[in-house]
Amino acid sequence: MGRRGLSRAIKRVDVPPEALARYVISWRFEDELSLCGRALPDITARALFGVEAPLELEVGCGTGEFLCALAQSHPERCFLGVDPSTQSLRFAAGLAFEANLDNLRLVRAPVSGLYPHLVPEALSATYVHFPDPYVRSRRVHKVVNADFFSRLARATRTDGTLSLVSDHEALFFEALALVEAAQADWERTHNERFLRGFTPPVKSRYQLKWERYRVEALRFEARRRQSASSR
Ligand SMILES: C[S@@+](CC[C@H](N)C(=O)[O-])C[C@H]1O[C@@H](n2cnc3c(N)ncnc32)[C@H](O)[C@@H]1O
């Protein structure tokens, strides 16, 4: 199966309405434009969960296996997944519901829908794992672009991390070059320019499927440098 087929293969699953109500926040372009209220809360642990805790974000969380596993292993942290795919988020909400997670929310939106709601230094980690290589507008990738990394830097606290994994070499090196160019904001956490392979405790649906084709994942992790304003 080609990559596009793989991305389209998420089947609609039946999940209890309370799972959707508990976990999924839907972003609507119309609400963003209206003057009478904001569709999304601020992207902080306090606004989303009512607590002060580290907040971790997965961009393009898909069906949520990786994020739900993280949330289960770290109840002391809060987790937010963002993805525009309704079917994927239905699946992710079902997983979160089964595990009765209190520390996870899902936003149905493209990542750009979060931008007006990002708060300086609110994030402690961000995961961009297996971004779809084909989502581009006028050749600029819709997630992996300079604007994204710069907004993310402002929203990440000092020493907060960014993990990017991809099986698509061209997209991976495009992302790596953008982060290397933003060296006032990000520094690598490893000596090697990049790492080969990725073995989290729980692999995502996409990673498992792609590994069957023996395609190696490439990875880098970067740490947020102290910003000039907080020095
Ligand atoms: C290849 S899948 C990987 C999903 C998941 N990270 C995994 O490892 O299974 C890429 C995901 O990115 C999502 N996506 C596409 N465009 C996006 C955007 N503009 N913002 C956020 N996510 C997006 C897709 O809906 C899809 O779920």
C-alpha cells in the first residue's frame, strides 16, 4: 500500500458520545473569525485541565496510540493532541476513554488553528512524529515550516523539547535544516546530527504499519534555548 492509502485507511469507529465530549475539542474556522468568543481555550495546562502541570503536545497525533501511552505512563503531566482528521480523533478518544485518562485532550484542527491560542513558555515538550509529507500549500509544508518552528519556540519553556521523527527522508532533512537554521531558539540534545530508528514504549499505528515495509525512521530531538527575553 502506498503512503496515501495508508493515511486514508482509518475506518470510522463507534465510540461512546461521552468519550467525544470528554476528550475532543473541535476547532472551527468560522468561530475563529467571529467576534463573539473564541472556540479554543489558551493552550496551557491551566486552561485545558484546570491544573498547573507540564503540558506536552503531539502535532498530527493521528489515532493516538503514542500519545495515550505517554499520558498513561505520566499521570503527573498533561497531554494535548492536535489533528484535523475526525476519524483519527474518534479512534484516539476511544483509546483515552478505555484507559480513563484524565490528563489528555484532543483538538480537531490543523496545527495552525492552535496558533492564536499558543501561550509563551506553556509547553514542555512537542512531538511531531511521522508528519504526512504531502500536505503542502504553495510548496510550503503545512506543519513542518519555519513559521511553525518559530511559534513553537515562543510557546516552549526553556529546556523544553521538540522530537521529530519521519520515515520520509526529504521531509526529515527539510525539517532538520529549518531547526538548525533557528539555532538561537533550538539546540540538539544529541551529538549526532540525527538519530536512526525510534523505539518508544508504544509505537503508533503509522509507525507499526510502515515498519512492516522495513523503512527506517529518522529522528532528531532539540531543546529550547533560553530566550533572550527571559535571560
Ligand atoms: C502519517 S500520519 C501520522 C499520525 C501519527 N503521528 C502516527 O505516528 O501514527 C500524519 C497525521 O498528520 C495529520 N495532519 C495532516 N495535516 C495536518 C496539519 N495541518 N496539522 C496537524 N496534523 C495534520 C494527519 O491527519 C495524520 O493523522
